[in-house]
Amino acid sequence: MQSFGMKTIGFDPIISKEEAAKSNIDWMTLDEMWPLCDYITVHTPLIPQTKGLLNDASFAKCKKGVRVINCARGGIIDEEALLRALESGQCGGAGLDVYVTEPPTNVDL
């Protein structure tokens, strides 16, 4: 994203603010980050703390039209919440290469 001139912000419970800064990433909490994002890319393992990370509540905190890319694991994004966000326009588009069930069974996504 930085090569396209975009400002990168991020959250990682393991990486410190100082470590993130070395890669020109402004480390923020999730609640600070959601309203600022134009694009959300997911790069995290599926663990209990990340299951359903993007859900109705987090989409509601985002800018209208936010775009989402999940290239990590299925289950991090609540697929039904994503569909609702897409249908309402809260989410302007999504790129998924992973799903909870593979191959995906919900043809609406």
C-alpha cells in the first residue's frame, strides 16, 4: 500500500508501536483504526481472539464504502455480517480467497 502512496495504519497485539513505526505503520487500537480505514487487509491467524474480528459491530464503526481484503483465514470475517455490509453499502467491496467452508457454499458472497 505504501508503494501506492497510501498511509498505512494497523493493529497487532504482538508488535509494538515502535516496531510498527520501523515499517512506516501507525499502530492503533482497533477502535481507533476502524473509522479511519478506506481499505482493510487481514493478515492474521485464526485464533479465538480473531474469530469474527470483522463483524456487524466493527463494520458499523467503519467509513461507509470501506473495502475489505482477506488473504489470511476464513472465519476472521463474519461472512453473514460482510454480506449485510455489502448489501447496505457500508462495505463497498470485498476480496476473499478464504472462507469458513471451502469451497464456499454461500453463492451470495
